[in-house]
Amino acid sequence: MKYVIIGAGVAGVEGAKVIRSHDKEGEILMVSADTQIHSRCMLHKFISGERDEKGLDFTEEGFFEQYRIGWKKGVKVQRIDTEKREVYLDTGEAVSYDKLLLACGADSFIPPVGQLREASNVYGLRNLSDAQAIVAEAKKANQVLVIGSGLVGLDAAYGLLERGKQITVVEMANQILPVQLDANGAKAYQEKFEQAGVRFVLGRKASEAQCGEDGRIHKVTLDNGESIPCDMVIVAAGVRPALGCLKDSSIDCGRGVTVDASMKTSAEDVYAAGDITGLSGIWPNAADQGRIAGRSMCGIKDAYTDTYAVKNTINFFGLVTLCVGKIRPEEGDFVQIREDRNQYKRVIEKDGKVEGILLQGDISHAGFWQYLIKNRIDISGIQKDIFAVSYADFYQIGERGKYEWRQEI
């Protein structure tokens, strides 16, 4: 059996490891544009200089030799023929497969604003090559404009602060981290970034950016007419699943590659995992999808069920936040908040069930909250303070069964 994996991120790596654990003799080949295994979550540490390229590698020493995995690195997949079961590379080579795993991730999205897409000093931050280019540019750039204040944008700003850069962050929402946090939780981070010297322009978006004769952007004009001078621009306006190699293939795609619970696509013996699916784009979920795909490719029944909630862990300046589930309360939701100088906690409930939790400062008992949300536990009958409830307030049905509330609470 020959297994081909497109992509060298966590989904592809975990898929390969699982395949090898179940098929000791099969041939496994990984194909990637990346030339080095790296954690995308740690790219800001490379930008800041805290880690080098080797320090971003999340695999064990001798990974490819230990698992007997071949690796064609630094090559791009141009197209896939699912009838012939062949993958065509930009080197002109055709690679055959018996089972195929699509784990090629996502690409940075540069909006069509002025000449942002053409300029030589505009970067996304998605891969190690992006971080390497940003570090090289930062050696001669002092004024940095970051467009977007989500996790990627703040990661870039955080890393460049260590290099002493003047940083302005533009965000079209009225708060930073608009997808991850509520206004109160976001404010705590904004204050810390501002204390470190970052300037935020909220509720505005870039409307014009023209290259100079040198092919570089020297200022970006906002929709209120304000111009922000810059030597370098980092665009953190989201990502798009990397579907380019699937054009003209028989594989169904929507926002991402369409998969069933076993991570199988519409094409026979073709599976997908990670960001290319358009499912939850966080590291643990991508790893889990890769493992499930790997087992499915080996004929072992498994299902991905962790689609219940958004999960994010944020840590800047030593302030840690965990968000699970719904971020924005809607009509009919019941919101409870507890706040003091050391922590901020918010629970969103609906119809007696917890739908979202935000923990900032103290994220202990996070597993308990995730259990409540994932398993849709009815808490409508409890009388005690919701923030004081723990696993001790449950009794378990069966050795590995679900938990139910103790009647006395």
C-alpha cells in the first residue's frame, strides 16, 4: 500500500504517524512546499528571535527515519487526478498513490486594496518562509503597519516588539481580537500592547495603498482619510483553504474540502485533514483530524466529532485566556460574569446548557467547562454558583459513562 500525504503540518504529521502504527510495511510519502517541519503557532517566537528554525520543529529527533517516511520537500502540487490516482508536482513528476491525504493547510489572504498584492514589502504570516521574509525585511524597516488584530496580527506585533519596531495595528472592528474575545477580555490585551508601545486604530480599514517607484508601500490610507506611514506591511486578514491543486479534480469543495466524519472526501481513497477542510483551524483539532484520517485510511473506523465549539488559548505578556464555544451572546442567552483584579470569567448559557466560556487570568478547570459544552449537560437544576461547580458535583454513570448532576445541588 502506498500512502501519499500532501502537507507537512501537524495534520499531515499526525496522519503519517498513525498510518505507520497500523501499517508497518506500507510506503508513506509526504509532499510539501515547506522545507522544514515547523509549528505555525510559534512563528512569532522566530520573529522575535526567541527560537531559530530548528526550535520550531515539533517532531521528535529523526522523525522521518523512525517512521520510515519519505519526504519530497520544497515542491508544490499542481493538480490531482483521482481516476489515475496520481499527484502532479511542479517539478514535472507524477506521484502515484493508493490512499491520499490532503493536509496542505491554508494560505494567507491579502485583500485587493490598492497595490497590497503587488508590493515587495507586504507579507502574510502563515509559514516559516513568511516569518523568515519578515525578519529579513525588519532589518531595514522601522515603521510597521499590521492590518488585522486577530491572533496572527498580534503574534506579528508581539514578535516585532522584541526587535524595537514602531508598530501600528489597524482593525476594522471596534475591538482587537474580535473573533476570539468579548470587548472586556480584549481590552486587557490592548492595554498591555499599548503599554509596550503599540498604537491601535480601531473601527477603520485600509482603503488605498500605492507602490512607490521602488515597488514598495510607503503609506496606507484608511477609510477616514488618515494616512499611516510604513516601511513594511503585515496583512493578517484571515486565511483561505489551499484548494488550488484541486481545481478540475473530482473532489467536492465548499469553504474547504468537503469531508465526512471519517475525514473522507467525495473521491475514493482520498481523505483530508486540517485547515484545508475549513473546519476548526486550531492546532489540537488539526492534529485530531489527521489522526482520524490516518486510522480511516488504514480501514479502522473512527469519527471526528469535535465540531461543537471554537477553542482558543491566548497568551501575551503573561496574561492567559481560554475561550471555548460561543463568543457572542445572542437574544435569549443568559450571561454570567465574575471579575476581580486577577481574573475575568464569563459564561453564556441557553436553555439550561453552557454554550460558551471565557476564562482570563485563571484558566484552571478548563477541561470541566469543555466537558459541559461538548456533552450539552443540562445545568438548569443546580442551585449553587455556576463558577463554583466542579466535577465533584457530578456522579458518573458506568465506569466510562457520562456524568450527571448530583441531586443535592
